[in-house]
Amino acid sequence: GIAIVIVGAAAVMGMAAAAFAGTNGFGNFDDAAGVAAGIEAHAGKVAGVLFAVALLDASIIGAFAVSLSTAYAIGDVFGMKHSLHRGVKGAKGFYAIYAGLVAVAATIVLIPGSPLGLLTQGVQTLAGVLLPSASVFLLLLCNDKAVLGPWVNGPKTNAFTAAVVGVLVTLSVILTASVLFPDITANAILNIMAACGVAGVLAAGYSFTRRRTGTKEDPIDRTGRDGWRMPPLETLTRPAMSTTRKIGMGALRTYLLIAMILVVIKIVQVALGQ
């Protein structure tokens, strides 16, 4: 589903780029309807219709994919029976959340005068802010031997993934700063990147020093990967967290909380100012 959404979005952007290639001053558009009208004006009615169809297809698939993943996440958090292989009677709460999310989204879209462009930008900004935290939790999961067994990450994979997470955190900080301060300068962005780079180098140095002075871990046993199955959730124990990891997770949560609050405040201010 996600791959189809990405392909659909790429097709939509390709249509828009092809339609507006070589043009100048074709206007600024705040919603998809304006873009479709602009494509029709510059490339003909067929191009405008194709853009609308591709956008509708990507929107429908994306709406259901996002609602479904959210319903799955809520089911995981609250321990509800959640899966599409269950019938409605076997997972009433899951299907109720799924239908409720679709209904709320449809209601917002159908409200006359709803600032859909602003809502889209706000959601994208929040997604950019939350992406690093999701990557960090995924990295922790990929190092949980009780869950993944022989499929856990090795040192090289962890080093590469940590670098990717560091880049995502840097981009998230820049995104948050650009939303809060629209007139931010290139020098300020470069300073943010430099500060994040220094923090990343210090964290990498600390990790390397700790690995050299700490207890050497046993090599990962990769045998039996094809037949590995994750143990049932009720049999897994709560993972122990070191003091360093607790401090890091606390700092990440604090940043996410502050960033989310500031972004929401900024969105409300822009909405009230329109």
C-alpha cells in the first residue's frame, strides 16, 4: 500500500513538472484543485483529468493505509484484538477505530471552508518531527535479541543506522525551526547543522570509548534464521535500560514534546490569522 502511494505521488509530481516545464509565473496554488486547474490551462484538459485521477487514486489508498496503520497502532498500545484476518465480531474495537478515523477525515474534508492546505502542511511538519523518534525506536527493536534472535543488527548496521538517524534528527530540528521562524537564514540553518554534527561526533566517540572499555559482547549467532519465530508477547520480559539510554530517551521525548507543542501553536496562529 505504501509503495503504491509513493508511486502515485511520484506520478502526480511528474505530471505537474511536465505540465509546467518551461513556464514562468503560472501562479501559486494552495490546494490540489488549483494545481489541476493550472495543469489544464497549460497542458490541456486531458492532462488535468489525468492529474485528478492519479491524485484521487493516491489519496484513497493513502487515506485507507494511514487509517489502517493507526488502527493497528492503537490496537497494539491498548492490547486489543486487531487484524484484518479477524472478522468484525472478533475485533469490534479495531474496526470501530478504523471506521471512526475514516469518518473523521471525511468530515474534515467536507467542512466548507476547511483549511485543507494548512492542515496538510501541519501534518507533514508533525510527521517530519516524529520521524526521528520512530527511527530510534525501530533501531532499538532491531537490537532486541529476545524479539529478533539471529536477525538482530550487527555493529556495522548499527553504525550506519545511527548515522541515518542523526541526519533525520538534524533535518527534523531544521524543519521545526523553519516552521517556527519562516524568515530563518541560511547561516542559522548551517549553525544548526554544525551543532547537530558536533553532538553526533561526541555521541559516536562516547559510544566507541564505551565499547572498547566495556565488557566484550559475544558474537551474534546467525544460525537458524530461516526458522526463527518471534516469541509470544506475553512471554517477553521488559528490556533493561542503561542510565545512558534513559538519558537519551528522556532528551528525545522532551524534544518531541516541545517541538510538537510549538508546531501546533504555530499552526493555530496561522489558521487564526487567515
